[in-house]
Amino acid sequence: DDILMKRADVIEKYAALREQHPALPEVLELPGLLNDVTAGGSPMKITSAHSIQADIVAAALDTSSGGHHLLGALPTGFGKSLPMMVVALLLPPGITIK
């Protein structure tokens, strides 16, 4: 699957990035792994929280669509800043996202 390959690529690049920036968290994951979340009054489990941030980074780095907007809607304190910082660190020099 394409998204699984993109996710694996981001996770691999993130591991290499951590060698240069060891203060980054060990893995791209949401704080506390969101084990139990209530959505619309119904409890739900999120089992692959680590994938969400890697998927956000992969989507932001994907230029194949010819330009797009990306909405990463996560509650306050659940890791919106880390994907944005990782995207900035993984972009080739001289590249900006408009």
C-alpha cells in the first residue's frame, strides 16, 4: 500500500534525523498513545497512534498532487507541532511550502 510505504519512509528518515537532533522524541507518536478517547460521547481506542504523525509528515512532503492543503486536526497537547517541525527539517535546502 502506498501510504504504508510513505509511512515507513518517514519513520526511517526520522530515525536518521534523530542522530543529528537527539533531543527529538524517540518515535513519532501522540503523547500517551491516546489509549482511551471519548468521541461524541462514545469511548474508542486508537491502536496505531504512532502512525498518525508519520502520516501527517508523509502527506506534507508529498508533492505528487501538484499542491494541496493539509488539515491535521488533533486536540491541544496531542502533537500538532512535532510533524510541522519534522517536515521543515526533512525538506531539501531551499524548498518552502506555500
